[in-house]
Amino acid sequence: MDAHHQVDLRRTRRLNAKPDRPGTVVYWMSRDQRSMHNWALLFACMKSNELGRPLEVVFTLAGSFLGASRRHYDFMFKGLAETESALRRLGIPLTVLTGDPGVTLPAYAIEQTGAGAVVTDFSPLRLPRSWKTRVAEALPCALYEVDAHNIVPAWLASTKQEYAARTIRPKLHALAPAFLTPFPEPEARFQPSAIDRPPVHWEQLGGWPRQDPPDGSSDLLLPGQQAGEERLRQFIGQGLEGYAVRRNDPNSGCVSRLSPYLHFGQLSAQHVALSVAGSPAAAENREAFIEELFIRRELADNFCLNNDRYDHLDGMPEWARSTLANHGQDRREHLYTVEQFEHAETHDPLWNAAQTELVRTGLMHGYLRMYWAKKILEWSPSPTSAFEIAIVLNDRYALDGRDPNGYTGIAWSIAGLHDRPWFERPVYGKIRYMNASGCARKFDVVRYIRRMTDLGLAGIGW
Ligand SMILES: Cc1cc2nc3c(=O)[nH]c(=O)nc-3n(C[C@H](O)[C@H](O)[C@H](O)COP(=O)(O)OP(=O)(O)OC[C@H]3O[C@@H](n4cnc5c(N)ncnc54)[C@H](O)[C@@H]3O)c2cc1C
């Protein structure tokens, strides 16, 4: 099958005005770290065929990525090792470059491959975008970007920051028939590499700055594309059928826990959406899940792509900033430092349990994430510091951290993003409020706390 007819070119855009040249095609893999169901890889295959030149994959490892810790690198490296093997079986080598990608990628492309075209995947976050700007300038050939993460390419879904889920939903639904399409099988043809690149020694690539606490659960997520597929299969078989009604109950096991696989691009959201849509689950469950996976997730990319201040209070809606400012001097009943939050040392057993889940497993149930962030607002000296603390802790411990979904989720909880004004109250102003008795109406809080207490943070000496 010819890859040319397989990739809708609206998924791609050029990041410079330079031409394709005779030379190797390099896929600079970044956000979408998989060999299957990957439109950026498919487009690179297409280029390789078109130019009649070999294809190779390069992954750049920046010194320290937004506070990522060993837990993240471990999950990522194990997934990438699996991807490397899968690509090698196809005849596509994968090479890792360490250092500033803005320098290492163009140097490698020019000196080692004589690149004819470079293809990369898409992220709306500032740091990868700044790398791409520099790479686009330094390369002598075309740099293409392919949105392999979203179902509808983010730049096509909308060209402005959307107001809320209700404003982006009709746009995404209108484009879904064109983009929520099956992946080609067999995937694509390309020119195998004639160059023999040495295998990557993943265990020697380290350099993470901090020590993680020991993991606390026997049922931690296994990294990689295959483990992600297995988790998806289990969820469709066991959790999905309760999704519409029971997803807000952290004890129910009715959420997918796919976010780390989606964050590292070990699974494609489009593939997950197609698998769920084609499952025998009741329509209400399929639709409720696709609302989160498709609409909410792509709304988060839309926000970060169109608002450079996605992780600062000053980037939040005017009404929210002004109501929070009006309540900046309100007395806080409890005040905690970032360390007290980090070590789950608040007066609230439910909050401490949620923090314990995050620290010991790298995950926190989605409903509790909202409660967790709103209480950080309530118990911090200012909304600005609350925003910072929530981001630091989420990015440090959540396996799916440093993601547009995280910045957006925190902005929603603390600063009214994609939400509306509610009744005015102390500290929160008109930001939507949540409390523990609301949680108790939704689920068995005592049971949840007991489960997390068993994981414990005490006495582990980190
Ligand atoms: C304060 C706060 C912080 C958050 N931090 C992150 C984060 O760092 N990374 C992250 O991926 N998500 C984050 N979320 C969004 C959401 O809570 C998680 O995506 C979800 O809980 C992941 O669990 P799951 O895979 O079992 O979700 P499921 O309920 O099974 O949903 C399936 C998928 O849909 C997407 N999704 C679900 N809920 C949301 C949502 N509210 N917004 C956007 N996409 C969603 C995710 O990709 C998720 O994996 C955060 C939300 C809040 C309120």
C-alpha cells in the first residue's frame, strides 16, 4: 500500500520554508513514542518512499525535562526500548541524542545523515515548541510537523483559545468523520536504512536529578505499547461498562488508567477511541469515555497551543483572576507549605490519602484530582502560590504529568478555566467549590482512605 494515500496531509504542516533534498528522512520522535498507529511515522515513511531514501528515527534527550524524575524516565525508557526493537525489526534504526535538542538534532541530521527531510510530532507546550523553532532554522532541509497525538489536528480544530468544552465540541464532532478513521494495515512502505546504527543502551542514559520515594503498590502500571494495549483490553472488558455512572467513584475501578500511556505516546488516542467505539459496551459508556478522551483531551491541547501562559495565573480568564484577587486577603483556616503538602501532612485524611496515592503509585483518580487542587487553593497563602504548588507536585509525581491535560486540569480547578462563575465564598471567590462531604455523597471515602493508608507515606525516609 502506498503511504501517500494513507496520511491526510491536513495532519501535517511545515515549520520552515526549505525544500526536501536528496538525503535520509529523519523522524525526530518526541511526544509519540510508538511504532504503531503513529501518523508522524507514517508520514516519514511516505517521505522516505517519495525521496527513495532510507528512514531513521532519532529521539532527543534533554538534560532535565520540566522536573521529570526517575519514575518518568523509567517508564519512558522501557517504552522506548520496546519501540526501538519494534522499529529495528522493520529495518528502521533508532538513535538517542543527549543534550539540547536545538543543537544536537540539526548537527546529527546534517553531519551523520545528510538529511533530506525531517519529520517531527506535535506538542503545544512551550519548551518543545522553542526547540522546533531553532531546529527549523538550523536545518538545510524541510522540517514537517505531524499531529500524531490528537484525533483532529490541533491547528485545524480551532485557531483560537476555545471558551469551554461546549464551544470546541461541535468543531471536533464536525471534523471527526474525516479524521477518526482506521489506521492503514499494513502500515506503510519505506526504504530500509542501509546504515547500521548501534543499539541504544537505555540503562546508561540517566541523569535524573531527584530520588523518588519507593513505589507503594503491587499493581503499578507496566510501561510500553504492549502493556498499554493489555490495559486497554482489560478496561474494555471490565471497566468501561460502568464508566458513565461509576467513573467518579475511585473505588469502582471504572476508569481506564490509560493517561500515562497516552502522555508518553505509547498508545494512540485515536486507536483507543476506535477500540472503544467498536466495543460491545452500552452507548452511554462509550460516549462518556470518548467525551473525556477526545473532547476534554483535545480541549487541553487547544488551550496550551493558544495560550502561552497556560501554567501561570496571569494566563487565566479575567473574571477568575479578578474574583481571586478580591479574596486574596481572606483568612485561610489552614495554611501549608509545599513540603507539608508533599508529605501529605494536612489535617484532612481524604486529601492526605489522595496525595499518598499520587506519591506511591504515580496516579491519582480524576475526581480526587479536582478536590486535591481546589484544597491547595484553599490552604495556600495566595492563588499564585497554589497554582505553582499544584503544578510542581503534579509534574513531580504524576506519571502523566507535564502534559497539557495537567496544566488545564489545574487551571480549571484553581482558576476557573473552561468553567463559569459560581456562588461567591471566602478564598475561592466565584471559583467552583468542592468539599469532603460532597465527595462522601459520591463514594465511600472511608474505604478509599483505608486503601491509601495501607500504602502509607510514613517511615520511608525520603
Ligand atoms: C488538578 C488536575 C490535574 C490533572 N493532571 C493531569 C495530568 O497531569 N495528565 C493527564 O493526562 N491528565 C490530567 N488531568 C485530567 C484527568 O484527571 C486525567 O486525564 C485522568 O484522571 C486520567 O485517568 P484515566 O486515564 O483513568 O482517565 P479516564 O477517565 O479513563 O479517561 C480516559 C482519558 O481521557 C482523557 N481525560 C480524562 N479526563 C480528562 C480531563 N478532565 N481533561 C483532559 N483529558 C481527560 C485522558 O487522556 C484519559 O487518560 C488532571 C485533572 C485535574 C483536575
